[in-house]
Amino acid sequence: MLHIEHDAVRKHILDGNFGLEKESLRIKKDGMLSHSPHPFTDDAHIVKDFCENQTEVNTSVHASAEDAIKELEFHDRRICRKLAGLADREYLWPFSNPPYIQNESDIPVAVFEGMQVSKTAYREYLSAKYGRYKMTFSGIHVNYSFSEELLKADFKYQKETDYKEYKNRFYLDLAQSMAAYGWLLVAVTAASPLLDSSFVEKGVYDQDVFTGMASVRCGEMGYWNEFVPVLDYHTICAYADSIRKYVNMGLLKAVSELYYPIRLKPEGENSLEALCKKGVDHIELRMFDLNPLVNAGLEEKDVIFAQLLMVWLASIPGQPFRDKDQIHAVQNFKNAARYDLKTVNILTSDGELASVVHAAVKIIDRMKEFYAGFPFDVDEILQFEYDKFADAENRYAWKIRKRFGNGYVKKGLAFVKEKQGE
């Protein structure tokens, strides 16, 4: 827990680093998925994800959410310029849910060669296990690390004598808290209420499907394993081993198949061996939908709110996170992905059964009280998120359903062409 009572800690409380990863589908001018090869070869910032027609932008690390989003916008513009110049014009689809899908061959598994050929084989495995349709869901991952100045200042007031062990313990505690409270980020960023009928019925197009979800990819139909993982947060190596056991049991093909909304990552190569040996470098939040209402698909206020949530959680006493609590936490994420948050309950960390709206308002009120004691002003950010629960029409999913309903793909395609040019 951060020792915010000390000025040396307080003055660095919002110092941190941001890195973003954004997935998007490439589509043709008729709203069908592209069948062309990935057009960005040897580009460290623009790669391909599950399928050949799914781009993934990876930004550099920045000291502010604003700068990270600016880089994301820069790469988006690069992609759109490249797609506009192709002989068969393409567009970048700005929604988390796909447009028209003809069949699974419309979703070609990403092709890798040479030393990376195993990546293609792994994707073939995922294709067989989960189906390719699900793999078209796209989102944004927010990576965040607390500044070394902050952690080193706080380390002086801790019992630990080893900084690496202190830092690992800090992030392990944060990961537990974010697993318990991270559903709030699903609720405020959900932006994918509509599917095209071709997603659920082959050959049937241009009929909107509303599943009752504000975020399909974060709900029951989305990215989840066939089991609920229970992780060990006692030490970083125990944490790594608790993930590895699911691979050893045959429930996962690889560590990357663990579809969990919170991940701890090392610097550099992302592997459990590196995590155990080098320790934690940052935390990854994987639940952000693409938001077509803002440039680059990500609202800066939402990223800063995620930072504020983590800082608050790192500064208050933690609560037990038992096996049953972890199971409830996963269900909370799925429930927070619902469209009408007044009609669905979650089990809060203090054992209270409450509607998502009631629980969210309570948390934001506590955050307002916490930040009132700091010299900087974050009221605008907290009120921005609070308003989504005070009036559901402020939520992205409600705005998107109202604007793009009754013709999701056709209206979305017209929107894309207006934004990216004919």
C-alpha cells in the first residue's frame, strides 16, 4: 500500500508510463473483410494479430495518456493512408464487433514464416478451439507502470529490504485489486452493443443483432476460457506457476491463451520465465472496447480514469482475494458488460450484492473523497465517468446503438468512408 501520507510519495502519485495496443479489422468498400496480405511488413508498430486482416498497433511508452493516444492516432493515420492507396481500396473498421462475415474463410489466420512459423500453428489451434468468428472481436489494451521515482520513494517506508521484492509485491497486490474492481472499467468503456446477423447466421446480412450486451467481447460471448482461472498472488513465481499449471494440465496451449482481463508483465520478452526472473515491469488492462466516437478509438479521459482507479486501489488497504472471490470477480466482469446496468447485480469486494450502477457510483464517490486531499484537480475525469451511471444515455454503448442501430454495418460503413475518405 502506498504511503501517501509522506510528501515524497504524494508528489509522484500520478507519475507513470502508458503504452497502448489496438486491434482493428481491415475491410473492403462493401463492408466485407479484406482478403489481402497484411500491408505493413517489418513495421515494429503495426503488426497483425489473430487473422491476416486484423492490424495491431503497438505504441511506444509515454509519460502521459495524451502522448500515448497521439501516437496511436499517428499510426492510425498511417494505416488509413496505406489502405487508401491500395488498388482495391480498404478501410480500417472502427468498431469492436466485426462487419459482414461470409464464412470462416473470410477470417484468414495470420501467416508467419521462418522463425515465427509457430505463431501460425498456434492461431490454427485457437481457430479450431474457439472458432474464427470470436477472434474477430477487437479491442484496446492499456499498459501502465508506476514511475520508478514513486515506487522508490515509497520503498523507503516499507518493511521489505529488497526493492525488486517490494515492487513485485506492489504489483501483485494491485493485480488482485484490479481483478476485484476492474469490472468498473468494462462498464465505463463498453462500446459494442450491435452485431450483424451474419455473425450468428451464415448468409444472413444487414439485420442488427442486439444480445443485451454493451460489450459483446467482454460478455459471455466474448474472450473467456472454458474454465475460470484461480491464480496465486503470494509471490511472483507462485503467480507464474499458477498460470503455467493450466498449460501443464492441457487446459491451455500456451500462456497467451489465458484470456484474463488483468495481466502482469516483465520488461522486454513476455514470458513466465522472464516474469519470475526479472520481476514485474507493468500491468496490462485488456478490457477496453474500440470507441468509434473518438479519434483512434480511445477516449483519453477513460485512460486517465483507469490510472486514477489504480492509484486509489494502491493507496487503500487491500481485502482478501480468496479462490471464491476470484471466481466471483470473473462473473462481475461479464455482468458489467451488460447493456442495462440497473438490472444486473455484481458481488462487491465487501460481500455486498448490488446493481452495477449502485456499486459503480459508490466507488467513484470514494475516489472523489480520496482525491479531494491532493493539490491536482481530477474532478472533471471522475464526474465524466460518474455521469455514465447517473444517466445511461451518456454511456458509449447507448450512443452507438442510437446512432448506428437499424443498419449497423451500412451506417458504420458510411461513417468510415466519411472519416477516412471515399
